[in-house]
Amino acid sequence: MSDNAIEARLAELGLSLPEPAAPVAAYVPVVIAGGLAHVSGQLPFISGKLVTGRLGEDVQVEDGVLAAQACAVMILAQLKKALGSLDRVEQIVKLGGFVSSTPGFTDQPKVINGASELMAAVFGEAGQHARSAVGVPVLPLGAAVEVDAIVAVRPL
């Protein structure tokens, strides 16, 4: 799938790539090593505003799903900046999902499906991946969700 096709697919889904977020601490957004792009955890920005709160408290599952989707869109923005083209994405290998949630909340997998389903919608079979979905008491800046990624990339 070409970069233009991927961006066209994003547009079909009603999504556009934002400006990649700058790191909020001492790390880089993407490290490419051994044919893999390791994308640092991305936070959910919707219409330029960080989605904050905790699932099971003040954030509904549906809003968490949208937040996870926003994290996935930011992963794509970071990949495009680091790789020059989303055409270099060979396979989404793994997503790591972190959900700020109360102790009784157990729908982390449903929330992180927002990111997983977006990758499958954008890349088809190459978007199928391994995954974790973990509940945590708090995330940086009070974010509701954070998602990181490991992505196989084609050489230049």
C-alpha cells in the first residue's frame, strides 16, 4: 500500500495526521533499530486537547476507545515523521496499551481496541498485531490512555 493510499484511507476514515507531539521528558519519539521502529508512548489528543481522566470514574468506555484511536493516529504521525513515508511500514508488530482506570474497571481490552482496530483499518493484514492492554492508576499529564508501538519497517 503506498503512502498516498494510506493517507487516503485515513481520510476515508475521517482522520488526518496531526503534527507529531514533542516528547514531554528525556526520550525520543521513535528509535529505529534492527528493522524495527520503537514508538514511545503516545497520549490522546482530540482537537488539540489532551483527553484526561480515569476509566471507571469520569471517562466512559466509548470515550476511552476514541482516546486510544487518537493515540494510534499520533503513532502514525510519529512514524511518518521518522520514516519519511508510511509506505515503509511493513507490519504493526505490537501495541502496548495503558489505561488509567479504577481498580474495579476491567474493560482495558475494549478501550485499546480503538488503537488496534484503527491499525487494522489502515494497514489491513499488516495492521494485525500482538498487544497488551494494562490498567494503571495514573498516566503522564493525567492522560486517560497511552499507547506505544513496535513496527517492522522496510529499508530505504
